[in-house]
Amino acid sequence: MSTSLVDYLKEIADPRKAKGSRDELWQILLIVIMAIMSGHQSIQGWGRFAERHRRDLIQRLALKQKTVPSYSTMTKSNDGNRL
């Protein structure tokens, strides 16, 4: 049985406080990976990628808030170079 990238991402412990977390960490990380693979190397580029593909990401990743992670969320997810 093979393990998918999403399965691996779901195993990463989320250091954020649950109270303030709207998006699952694995979803944020997957969006960042897709943005990087699409040539966006900066956090600002990740945000542009997420906005540009908002509808598809919301639908395919079943994002709870019906919105993509914000630039701020992606910045906080990259604090300490965890990515």
C-alpha cells in the first residue's frame, strides 16, 4: 500500500493553537507546495497562487471556511522555516 503526499502532510504536528486555526495545516502546506511547484518562490507568490486558484482549491481540498488561507496565515505557517 502506498502513502500519498497528503497522508504524509497530515502526520505533521500542528504547532498552532487550535482556537485560532481555521485551516488544517496539511491544507496550507499542500497549497504552498503546489505554489512552489508552479514557480512561486516567495510568500507573496504563494498568496497570489492561492487567490488565483481559489475556487479549485476550496472545492478540491474541501476548505472549511470556503476561502483560501490568507497571506498572513501562510506567513505564520512559515515562521521558523518549518517548511
